[in-house]
Amino acid sequence: MRIISSRLPGGTLLGLLALGVLSPGLGTLSAMATVRAQSTSLTAVLRMIAAQSPRVLAARAAAQEARAHVGIARAARFGTVYVYARSQHYNDPRLIRPITLPPNVKEYSFAGNQLGYGIEAQLPLDFSLRIAAGVAGARAGARTAGWDAQNTRLRAILDGAILYRDLQSLLGKRNALVQQINALQYSEQVARSGLRTGLDSRLKLLRVEAGLQEARAVLAGVSGRMQGLRAQLAALMGLPGFTALIQPIVAPPNTPPVATARPVPAIEAAHSSLAGSEARLRAAWRDLLPQFYIAAGWNRNTVQSFHAGVQTWQVSLGMRLNLWSGGAQTSRIKAARAAAEAARQRLLAARYRLRSARWSARAAWQAQAETYRAALAGLQAARESARIEQNNFRVGLSSATDLLDVEATLARARARVAATLAAWWQADDRLRYAYGEPPLALTSAAIPTHVWREENPL
């Protein structure tokens, strides 16, 4: 257990609240709090999602299943070998062995109860390449499942990054509310002193107290929303709960990501799905051709007491051609052709979606950058306005209503900066996903050179 005590200028406890330690339900903000969880970075959260998220593990297991189906399809090339044993009971004694030339039935053994055992083997001759088409389809299915697993992993990581950024945004809003509460608490003390000395009216104090309680209520709502996001993040991580401390955002993205030669899993999965559908269509057509095979067998047939045993063996070359199956073969061809067309259209749709996602994500990245710069400018103006209004309130030149307005404006400006910064990073993560890449937090440990930190304006 670790005890953290932090007090910022002006009596605020922004540092503790940034770590998610203080409870907004307290009447006054204590200077000490007990921390039960270490701070967890976004990189650590994303690594945990990639390693143990149920969504990722399910997709990985599906890819393993698809790879196993390749072995099943390939095994058809090597034929089958069976051993067997059978006990037969006849109402009349029968020959133990087949009749061979020259026939001498008197020397042949007869028995009503016979025991046979042996081995049979069959090897297909894939002259029609039907088995080869099946193997190609299974391999394409395995590639599809593999790319789907990679896409599921990237998507889960992106969802985790978005949830974490939302928590950071709410953390910034929570910090802004704490600073507003601290400023209003100081103004409340000023109003009480003015009331005792007769310089201020009780109405002025009541208005400040009402604004203080309203800010505390908003703070409680923000904390509740953070708990909901924590529950979603825990479910994505495969954990019963997520109580680790959230690290605040300290810097915007440096430059927008650019497209690389890295394959995009969603597109590659659609490509493989189309290849698999086309292979299954070829297999359906080739199933109409004659199928050849070689068969061999060895058999030993005796009476139940294992006497008079006779061994026989055989080798045969066979051909099988399905002339009629109730229309099943033509129906399989139609189904495979429709599946191939559906896969072709899904590939086309995936390409269009990717192009649209890249355009919109790139535009969102630029828009969030401008929004963040505007929010910084608005914060600077709100700080100066709050400083002037607080000075006027101390000397009795400003009303409580004016003070509450500027404090609320300053809190909104602080929260807006945190929200736009989180949204900027979310746009960066979405753009990287559109390029087939994970968020920067998972691929680079580099710290941006430009670091923004909000200082206490009071």
C-alpha cells in the first residue's frame, strides 16, 4: 500500500485527482489518499488486450481450427487404411475359403461359425484435381482466418485505445471540475468574510454555495461515467475489473501517420475469402469428372477356433462416376458460384470502405488538430478572464453571478482541451488502423518533443 499526498498552488489536489484517487462525494477534498493500484499506461493496457482479450483469443483459436482443416483436406491425397474383424454365423455350414482351381471341395473346410479379420487400403488417384482444389480452398480458408485474427486483434486494440482515451478525456474534465471547486471554495471563504464584515450580502454567499454544489454534482456524474468506461475496458481485457490508475495525456501527436506497404488485414482476409470460394467452385465442377482409385486388401478367414485359416489378398484399380444424385451436384456448383460472387462483392465493398475510412480519418486528424489549437487559445482567454474576475470579486467589484460564469467557462475550457487532445489521439489511432497498423502507443516508445501540460492558473 502506498500513500500519496499532493497539494498544488491554491490548495488544489489536482495531482491526486488526476490519478483517480479522490472521491467526488467528499464534502471537502482531503490532502491524503490511499492508492491501491499502480498507474497503468496505455501501452500496458493494449499489450494486455493483444495477449488475453477473449475476442482476440477466440479469433486466434478460429485460425488454428482453419489451419487444422488444411491437414484434413491434404490427408485425402494419402488414402485410407482400415483393419477389421468380423464374426459370422450361418444357418448352414459354408466354405471357409473361396473355390480355386483345381476345385477339390472335399478337402475344403466348412463351418457355420466363422471369424474373419484383415486390412483394407484405398488410395485415390487425383487425375481430376478435385482433391487439389479442396486443399487450395482449405489453405485459402486458413489464410482468411489468419487475416481475420489479425484484424480482430487490431480492432480490439483500437477499441481499447479509444476507451482509454475516453477515460483520459473524462479525467481532464474531472481535473477541471476540481480546480473549479477549489476556486469556488476560496470565493466562498471570501464571501463569508464579507458577510461577517458587512461588505457582502447573504445572497452573494448563497449563490456561490449553489454554484459549488452544482460543480460537485457534475463531478459525481463524471466519476460515474468513468466507472462505466472502466467496466467496458475490463471486459475487453478479459479481466473481472479494471481499477488501475489512468495516466493523463501530456502531448498531442507529432505528425499524421502515412500509408505504408503494410498489408491491411481486412482487405487481405477478403482476398483470401474470394480465393477460397473460387477453389471450392473448381472442386464442385471437378466432382463431375470420373474419380479413380487403387484398392488393396488382405483377409484371413477361419472357424471360430482359429483352425483351417485361409489367407487371401487382392489389388484393384477402380473408377467411379456419379451419373445421378438427384441434382445435388449441380446445386453444389450453383451454391459455390454464388458464394464466389458474394466473396467478390465483399472484397469490392471492403476496398471502398477502406478508401472511405482513410479519407475520413485523415480529415478527422486535421480537424482535431485545429480544434485542439483553438481550445488552447480559448483556455488562455478563459484563464485571464477568471483571474480578473476573481480579483474584482475579492474587492467587491464583481457579483457572484459573474464569478460563477467565469469559473464555469474556465472549467469548460480546461475540459475542452483534454477532450480535444483525446479526440486527436483517437483520430490518429483510427488512421493507423486504416493503414493496417496498431496505435502509436503499441508500436513506439518515443516521447513527443512538444509536451503540453496545463498549469494551475490560480
